[in-house]
Amino acid sequence: MNPIVSVIVPTLDRPAEVGQALASIVAQRGVDLREIEVIVINDGGSPVEDVVRDARERGLVTQLINHPLRRGLSCARNTGIEHAHGAHVAFLDDDDLFLPGHLSTALAALESGIDAVATTCLVADHRIDPSTAIGPVLTATTPWDVAFDPVLLEACNLFPVHAAVLRSPRAGRARFDPGLPAIEDWDFWLRLTREHGYRIGRCAAPTVIYHRLPATGSMIGAVADNAAAMARFGALVRRIWARWPTSTDRSHRFRLYTSIMYWQVLGRLTAGGLGNPHYYQQSIHALAHAWREPDAETDLIERLTDIITATGEDADERRTA
């Protein structure tokens, strides 16, 4: 049986976490496990043969590819694309999880004829037990559920990589950029939409968990509490913007709003700390709301300021708003 979807799982020195990630694929409902192909790319890390063997014994068709040396997340995902046989591909980083309906929900949405779909992602600042019921998961996470617009995508990233299921890019030349240490997924979405004609849709169902943990050692994990990391991240954003010029005056203006957001974050970090760890999702929601509702643009800068300066209970209330 040819796979309907290939799930690409890069991993590096997280055998326990990648085991949970694979278990979340085994737990998928509404799709035959024989129609799922999983490609685990060990990017020069500690062995994961035992973890992969366990997934196979549970019925998951799993291929393991070992990079002898670390090549980076983009290269690992590109290796997965090259070895994918499914009509569609999905991405799952080793420390994140699919909820049980992710693949069936996304594949159903793709039947409308679009090329890719992004579901709602639940962002967690602590490890979520994959056996937790959806109710407690919703309470303990922050939704990243921004409506998709290809022009607003020029200003900011609208969804994380593992929220997407897409028509396989294997036959084309669209790949992740190995030169980007972060936000390589945003660059990839821009490449797909602007150079390869991908039509991306939106599905509001929450189907994936993204663990954004402070101690992960990644640039993304550090930008909420480290001014130097935030400055490097801002330079990467400007690099993306230089690579992909805006197509409208409005998207250019929203880039300026995004710049104001990042400058305010950097200012708070330089002054001693940022009290709202959920600022990014909340800021993107505010930008997307103003994009859909032009009247909301009049006080957008003030709302972004409120988000960046929120602390304590205010930040928690904004998380669930």
C-alpha cells in the first residue's frame, strides 16, 4: 500500500521525546497506519534504533536515516523530503506531538483541492503528557490559530511547521534553507506560495502541540528572555524580508508594525526582562485581527504595546483570551 502521507521527524539527542512523538503518530485516528510513512532523521545525535524499532513493532511504517554529522534542522527536513514517498508530507519535530485527529483532519481539508492546510497549534511552556485528555490540554496551552492570508504572510509567520500537511514538494525544488538557523519554516511557506503556486488553507481544529520550552537551547526558545538572542532573531527576520519583498503597500505597512513589536520586545529584554512569555502568539493574533478588520488598525500599536508590557495575571488572561 502506497502511503498517503509521509511524516518527517528530525531528531537530535532526544530519544525519550522522539519516542513520544512517534507514539503520537501511532495514536492517529481516522487513517490507516499502513497509509502513513514515517521518516526519522537522526541528525548526528545519539542512537535511536531502539525507539524506531518500538514504533515499528506497534505497526508504524518507519524508516531511519542517520546523518553521520550534525547538519541542522533544515537539512534534516530536506533529507526527509527526498526520501518521502507519500502524496503528502507532514512535519513533526522530536519534542512535539500530534493530537489523535491531526492527519485525518488535515487530509480531509485537502480534499477541497488546496495544496496545503494549517491547523490550530496549541503552544505549551511545559511538557504535555501525550495521554492527557483534550480538555486539560486546551486549558494548559496557548492557541496559535491565526487565519491564513498569503499577503499577510509577507509580514509575519502565521503557523508553525508541524501544523501543516501539504502536497509533497519532492518532485519540485522547494526545500528548507540550510543557511537559516531559525524561522526556516516561514521562508519555506513563502517559497511555496510565491514561487511554486501553493494554495494554503486553514483548519481551525486544534490538532498539534508545540512545546516552546525555555531551556531547549534553540534561538526560538531563548528570544523570550535573552536580548542578544532577540537581536539575532530580529536580524533573521530582516533577512527574510530582504529575500521576499512585499507585494502591496499594506503588507509593507504591517511589516513596520511587526518591527515595532520586535523593537519593543528587545527594549524590554534590554531593560531587564519580558513579563509575557506568550507575546508572540498574542501579537500575531492582534496583527491578523487588524488585517481582517481595518478599523482595528487605528490602535494596533497601542495593543501591541499592551501585549509586550503585560505581566503576571494580565499575561495569563491574555493567553486564554
